Amino acid sequence: MKWAVVRFPGSLDDDDALYALRDVLEQDASILWHKDERLGDAECVVLPGGFSYGDYLRCGAIARFSPIMKSIAGFAAEGGLVLGICNGFQILCEAHLLPGALTRNRSLSFICETVTVRVENCQTPFTRLMRQGDLIRLPIKHGEGCYVTPERELRQMEERGQVLLRYVGSDGKQNERTTPNGSMRAIAGVANERFNVFGLMPHPEHAVEMMLGGTDGLKIFRSITASVAR
Amino acid sequence: MQVKVFVTPRLGILDPQGRAVEAALANLGFAGVRDVHVGRFIVLAFDAPSKVAAEETVRKMCEQLLANPMIEDYRFEVEPG
């Protein structure tokens, strides 16, 4: 399967995503520069973590206007798979390819830790190799991961199953203490209405080998390859 | 035209920065301070045929880039010059 990882000025985790895809998963993955306008024959486009454009103005607000984003919007409109991780998630929200916005963590602190997230919908291209209620462990590292969206839209998203991942405790239960950043309804990852665009704050590309502390990130990447192979 | 744009967290949206500053002011002894919000102040200049046309342009700038209308409120002042 062919993957493209987009590099913006200030991207940090582009090489990590490339490593996870190429070296661990033996996929055909390449880097695209944000000024590229063609996605080639990529079957999934990854927007990696980092601080595109130094997080100036708002996280993701400037990257949204990079030339490649027009192509990505067109690709998504045709049903192409787009995965946004951390800053990639912020960019997708700013570009209106995903609903909502990511704001300053409630604690005002940058958080770097491994969290437990619960799979809320396993009938999507990004989660299909998991089961509903599965708990996976992934690292987070962000200062602006507090997910907000108008309450009415949130209710509709919940009804449609667009919330794919939620922060929970290690026992699978959710309360205020188990939501590290203050996200509404403990949201860690959401999809669009068509379920071909997915954004999440945790980093699956940093959980692909036991040496990194766990391999649960592979479940997301393998779900994607399984979806494309179908 | 000289433009000043004020962007603040939308009322009703959690503003942890505003809350932290409010608490700090209280700790300093400034009693009774409330509704503290921390936002952005942006200045810019451009040529426009009229103030009305400039305001329309600035409104578009705010909607498309300078603010995120889902989580932020904005207001602006346009002065000829």
C-alpha cells in the first residue's frame, strides 16, 4: 500500500511516521513537501505531529493554507483516507476537514505521557482490526489538545459514531481525572461524517515497537492497510 | 487603512488562560476582578477605497484566518491613514 507523509515547516514526527510505515510495517511510504500540489498515487495521506509554522496564530491555522492542503481536501472529497496525528489533527480541524477545534489544555501545561484510550467505533477504516471497547495505550505530547465543538454538533457526532477514541483510565472507565487535557466528553480522536478522515491527539507512530513502550499504534496503521486491501 | 483586530476566546468556551490570570490577580490583592479573558491583538495596514470596503475585507480576514469563529470572538477598528 502507498502512503504519503506531509512535511510542513515545523513538522517533527514526519520521520517517525515514515519509520513506522516503512521500517516496521514495510509499507511504500514517501514524504511530500507542503508546497507539493500532487499526492501521487498515495492511498492514505498522513499529516504528522509537530509545530507547523511554529504554531503561529493558532495551531494548524497557517499550515491549512499550504498548497498541498487543496489537494488533500480534493483527495478527501473523493473518499481518500487521511490520518492527522496531533498537529495533523489540529490542521484538519482548521481546514474544516474535521469538526471542532483543539484548544489549550485545561491545565495550561504541556502534557507528555502514555494514556489509555478506548475504541468507541470499530467500524471505520482506521479502527476495523479492533473491537468496540478495546483499550489501547498510546503516548500523547501536546499543549493544545482540549477538543471543543458546539454541544449540538457534538451530540450529532456521537449519534453518528464519529468519536472513535476516548481517554479513559486503565480500568476502561472515564472520569474527569482520566481526561488529561480537558477535552469535551474525553474525546481523543474523531472522524468526519464519511469516516475517511481521522484525527487523533495520541501518537500511534510512537507506539510501534516494544522498545518504544508498546505496539498498540500498529493496530491503527494495520486497520488502514486492511481497509485498503479490501 | 490602519486596522486593529481584537480576538478573544468565545464566551462560554473554557478559557484556562483567563482563569489562571484571574486567580493570579486575586492573589496579588486585586479583589473583585472577574471575566478575565486572554486573547490576541493584531495590527495591520492596507489600502482600500473606503472605510466600508476595508471593514468588509477585514471581516473576511477574521472569518478565514485571524480568528476561529467556532472558539473565538473578534471585533476590529478601521481608521483611515
